[in-house]
Amino acid sequence: MTAGGLTVGAEATAAPVRRKRITPVTYLIVVVLAFLVLAAVRTMTGATDLTSSGTVAAALTAAVPIALAGLSGMWAERAGVINIGLEGMMVLGTWGAGFAGYQWGAWAAVFFGLLLGAIGGLLHAVATVTFGVDHIISGVAINLLAPGLALYLSKLYFSDAPGGGQKQSPPTGDVAHITIPGVSDGLGTIEKKEWFFVSDLAGLLRGITTNLSLLTVLAALLIIASWYVLRRTPFGLRLRSCGEAPIAAESLGVNVYRYKYAAVVISGAVVGLGGAILAINSGRFNDGQTGGRGFIGLAAMIFGNWRAGGLTTGAGLFGYTDAMQLRGESAVHALVLLLGIALLVLAVVQFRNRHLVVSGVALVIGAVLVFWFATTDKIPAELVGAAPYVVTILVLALASQRLRPPKADGVPYRRGEGG
């Protein structure tokens, strides 16, 4: 596929090393095998929360803002602009949702979250694309300024509002939720039987078909649409060329500045939406509400190799572990065994790929975790809250070994430099 003479993704200009792509069938097999292991651990430990519908629902709620943060980062970096200001833009989104939500309702909160996030993205684009400010410095500045600005505006607008305060907004309201009639009760009956794999699958399906927020559906559609636009349309092709070979793109008539601006503003809007969803799910804006989710979204993006499907998997991993720590010590104790098994499998995979150091580290940590599970009955309460971060760091660090960021990611660009 070409657009205006431009080869797809500008890969032809860079001649990257070819890597095997995971086919949909292979991916499906891996998912089924992973779920079988999950069901087996649930059966062995008796920790029903591992696959319960409540855990699945909580995992979705936790994963959506992180997935949108990762998607936001992908939009910017595919155009060659590093956006570590995601956390600050998400903060702006949460405040915008709090400001509009209590006055005009939840959908107004969504719109204002998008708008304020887009404004944050526009500031980043002006600094990096127009004035050539270092991308990291600009992102850090946004991360430092946004929380202070949100707190100042909260004191200004929320202090005297009914139900508000200096660090929180009044209630924002909520959007509608979907439950498939007749399906939820039937799946719930099967889930309670605690049959191997069948009840686990019922819990999974019930979690995604019961009381599902329209905002979760919106986020899923946005991820799919982003994949399609970036991979299957001329607009996405030209945008990706700006992150791979902007000089070559310019020589073929692409307005690189315009596409970089578009990408970064979209990036800000998407992460602002994530912040709005976070505020609506919590019922209001609260100071410090994002809790580093913008940075976790960046990690999910890198883990996903700058691809929509991969970053969604990374966000799902954090969302699942976050949901498990909310279930308590026994659930996290079972999670230790599950993580140990996952790292042992990862050690085998990395050994086959000849990543011997990574394989050895995964093997040692995996064995330690399995031993820890076998010799203890519960996890110290102090470690339960840290479980999502520990699991995410371990898996992302040890699994992401064949990363391929856009070639011009973070590289300053000036029109006409190619001569």
C-alpha cells in the first residue's frame, strides 16, 4: 500500500531487521494456554478470585485509563514525538471532568477531559515541534505544572461548591452501564460450580457482560479505531512516516509539522479521556488521583512495542494485578504462584531465543516465587499494595527484549534539513 508515493510505514527507507510476526491463531493458542494455567492455579489454591467475574470487572476498570495512556503515547511517538507528559495531561483530564461533570453531567465530563488533555498536548507540540525544545524537558515541565495548576483551580472553583472541597470536586455523575439480559445470571450459576476451566471461562465472560460501563466500550472502540487509522489509512501511513524518516516524508510532499501537531494533540486528547474516565469511575476529581498511571501507560506502550494490541495486553496485566491486590492477601498469595510459573515459562522462551542472561534471571526469580508460595500461607499486608507494580515491572523488564521504536522518535526535525 502507498500514499502519494510513500511506502507503508517508511520501512523501505530504514530496511529494518525482519522479525517473525505472531499470527492471530498463535496468539489465540497462547491466550488459551495461559488461561488454562490460570484455571489450574485457581483449582490448586482454591483462590476463586483469580478468575471471578468481580476480579475481571475490576481489572477492566483499572486497565482502561492505563490502556488509553499507552495509546496516547503511541500516537505521539509514531509521529516521532516523545510524550512523557502523559501524567500531567491525564491530571488535566481528571480536573476537566470534575469541573464539567458536576455542572452538566458525565458526558460533559468526558468532553472536557478530552479538551483539557488536547490543550496539554497542544502545549507539548508547540514546545517540541515549533520551538524545538527537548521532548523530555517539555514532558517533565507539563508533569510538574499540571498537578499544581489542577490544585489551584480546585481551590478556586470547588471550595464553595456543594460536595466539593479544596482538593476534590463535587460528584461528576456516571454514564449508563450494560448488562446482557439472561446471560449474566446463567454465567453466574456456572461460575459458582467451580468447575475446572468451564467456571473460570464463565467468570471471565460474566465480568465483561455484566454492568459494563459505556466508557469501557468507548475505550475499546477507540483502541480498535486507532489501530485501523494508523495501520490501514493514508493519514496513518503519512503520520508513521514522520516518526520513521521525516526527511524522506518531506521530500514526498508530507507536511511533517502538521502531522506531528495532529499526533500530539490527539495524544493529549486520548490521555485526557483516560483521566476523565478515572474521575467518573471514582465519582469525582481528587487531587493526586492519577497515581502515576500516565507513566505506567508509557511502560505498557513500550512493552507492547508501540502497537495497539501489545499495549492493551500490558495495560491488562497491570489492571489484573491491581484488581487482585484489592481482593486481599489470599488472592495475592495465589498470584505469587501464578507469577512464578509465568517467569519459569518466560525463562524457557528467552533461553530458546538465546537471551541467556534474561533467561537466567527469570529462572531464578520464578523459582524463588514458587518456593515462597510453597513455604508461606499468606503475603505480608505491607506488600499487597505493591503487588501490581512489582508484577508489572518484572514482566515488562524480562519480556520486552525485541523492541523496535520509531527510528526518528525524539529526533529534532527542521523543515529543509535534508537539503
